Amino acid sequence: MRSVNRRKALGTLAGAALGAPFVSRGQARRPNILFVMTDDQRWDAMSCAGNQILRTPNMDRLAAGGVRFTQAFVTNSLCAPSRSCILTGLYTHAHGVITNGDGPDFVNQRGLLPQQKTFPGLLHDAGYFTAVVGKWHIRSMPTGFDHWCILPGQGEYPDPEMIANGVRVRFRGHCEDVVTDQALEALRYRPREKPFCLLLHFKAPHRPWIPAARFEQRYEHVTIPEPGNFNEDLSGRPAAIAKSDLQIADMPDFASRGVAATLPRSERKRLNFQAFVKNYYRVLLGVDENLGRVLDYLDDERLAENTLIIYTGDNGFFMGEHGMFDKRLMYEPSIRVPMLVRYPAGIKPGQVDATHMVLNNDVAPTVLDYAGVAAPSETKGHSRSWKPLLEGRGSGWRDSWLYEYEEYPAVHCAGKCRGVRTSRWKYIHYWEKPEGYELFDLQSDPDEMHNLAGDPRYQDQLPQMQKELDRLRTETGDDRSRDGAAAQPCEIRMNPSGR
């Protein structure tokens, strides 16, 4: 690894800016794009979403300036697949990044293929300056960017190493501060005659939840409320869940920070929960503070009016629901994410959309639509632009969508599943043998405690949902050749590395 300072690391960017071709003023009036993503931030981990402990004034500031979607979801609650859905506008089975690539026997451990169309690459071809800074977490290196400065793998919180245009650099400071420094440098060095598309990817709040020193004592005297189903017995759930390794009581030291393994299990579970949630909130304080720095820059440079900002997370997160942490499963805490959109030149401020189901897949066609670039034809049926919704033309929106998860056997041992969600109903099929089925009425059972799949009173609803799942799979070209395969044994337990 080379040891270079920030300016040398950005030298290739400065050179690209000096040699950039001229773009007309008409092109320059296309909106700038700022896409901000966190890792593992659930939908309600913001004060604007009603969180009574975590204060996020800059997320709230962003929400107040545009639209906050409360029904925003990921179609795969796992880092690399979700990030690839965002970049391509495609479901997991279509873009091919089906796992993080950490398991021993995965058929497909690749990242995105070089020829894969992504929204940054299409914007680059259309004359945008494109950059990505922060957590990438896809096995292939970034393509379609004029500048990239990414955290290798999961990244580190203190003094992170980054790869700046192929050069490895060690920075001093906390990860979220360093990533934001580099994002602001990219904006300062950008070619001013071009519109820009900047992807700003924070590491937080991914484990091991190491906050900056200035936040270490926050919430020290706060008791985090446990959810009502914190002590649920999972033995009655399908095997894919009952045999998973997602229990807070079993979290290693990356969460508990030294909670004694000799304590009774119930006490260890209680202490682990308090420790991990407080640090989860603490690292998000760093995200919010640094988000404010970027928003201030846009204001100071008079860029805010013509900049479309999308803020989201790559997946949700369990915070004690069903006694669990992490994500992967199709339950609500795992699949719901924050989704904030601001564009002063084209979107009315102060809106909350609690009706329309929007997806991470939709980011790509939305950005391309605002930039005046056609979305690839292959995204039809996989994703839709939000522009009609954001302009008050929301008729004919989706009423169902597909979920899929395939990283098994792997860390956490969560079984493979796919499912379909509507505004009221959710059907989940754990499709490897021993198969399992779940049907939830989210209207009467928002906590997903009562599986109706075997209830004769719902004998009509279950086949309707199964038929809708089959329709969505057909529409999006999903392969059925592996359906009903026998599940392999999984003995990959959680480890202190935080993976």
C-alpha cells in the first residue's frame, strides 16, 4: 500500500478535470445528482421518522425540503445484492450478484460484470462527471466513474484504508469524517462545466459500530426500550428462521463490548441489546453530522436548487424484533429503509408519502429520468421512475413487488427465500427443502407474529399470493431450475470480525 496524502490521491481527479471536454450550458443545467447511502440503516432510525432517542437534524432537514417515503423497501436485504439492484435497476436474479460472496460453496461469487449498465455509467456517457466515495462492497471494482475512492471490503471505522483510483491510501480519522472529506474534495475538484453525479456511501451503521470519540458517551444513561416480541420463541417458525444464527443473545464481542459469556442467557441478551443499539445510534450521529457538511457545501456553492438528492440505506435491520439483529429475512424491520428525496427545482418540500411502495430498484430509473437519459429496456418490470409520484402524478403505481434472498449457507445461516408483498399482505416461501411458508396480514398483524399459511380461513388468500409471486417471477425472467433443491447444512457461525 502506498502512503500518499489527500492531494496526491486526488491527483488523477484533478487531471481528469483539467482535460475534460467542454459541455454546453444547456447540458450543465441538467440536475446534479447526489446519492447518499448508509449501510444497515432501518427506516425509523431518524428523528423525522418518529425515533424518540436518535436525533438526526440533517436527515430531518433533507426530509423537510422534499419527500419522505414511509413505504420504501429493498428487494434483497443484503449488502452487495442490494447495492447492485440500486446501480442497475434490476432484481437480484437479473444482475447476478446474488450474495456477498463470503460463503464456501456459492456458484456465483462475482460482482457486477464490466458490460453491466448502471446509472452512473449511463450518466457518464451522457456527459456527467461521475464519482463514488465510501463503501462500495461489491466484489468488482467501480466502472463508469471519473473518480472513485472506496473502502475495501467492509471498511474500518478508525483510520480507514481507502482505494483512490487504484491507489491504496491510509487516512487518519474516523471513517465517516474521512469519507465526507473525500466527497467534498471530489466536489471541489470536479469540472465545473459538467453536471455531477456523486455517490456518497457511508459505512455506518454497519457493525462493529465503533463511534467517533465525540459520540462515545452519548446515551450512556439512556435505557433503550425493548420491542414487545423481544423474547419470542422462534421454534414454531419455519426451519430457515428457527435454525438461523441471528439471536442477540449470541452476539460476539463486536456488539457486546465485553458482556461476560458466563452470564445467564437472558441477562446477556438484555445487555447485548443495550450495548449494540446505543453504538448503532452513535455511529449514525456521525453520519448525520457529516450529511450536514455536504448540505452546507451545496448551499454555500449555490448548488442546492439544481441538485437532486436521494438518501437511503442498502437494507433495514432488526433491533430486537423477534429477539434478532442483522437483516436478510423478509420481515418488515429487515426490508424497510429510509428514503428521502429533495430537488428544490422540481419537488415541493414538506411531503410525506405513506401510500406508494417504492423500491431500491427504482433509484436507477428515477435518476436517469430526471437527467433526461433513457433507462435500459431490460429494467422494464424490474423498476420504475418516481418522477410521476414526485410531481403528483401517482396513478397506476405498483401494488405488489418481489423479494429474494439466496446467501445460504453463510454467516447467520438464514435460509433462502423469496416472497411477494402488497400493501396489506405478505407471502414468504422458503424454497429449499425442508420448505416453509408464511402468510401475514400486515393490517391486523404489523409485527408478523401470526403465520396464516396453514389457517383454513385464509385458504383463498394463500393461492392468490402464490399466483402473484409466480407472475412476478415470470415477468422479471426468474430461473426456476433450482426450485425445491435440498438445503445444505450450515455451520457458519457469527465471528468477532463483524462480518
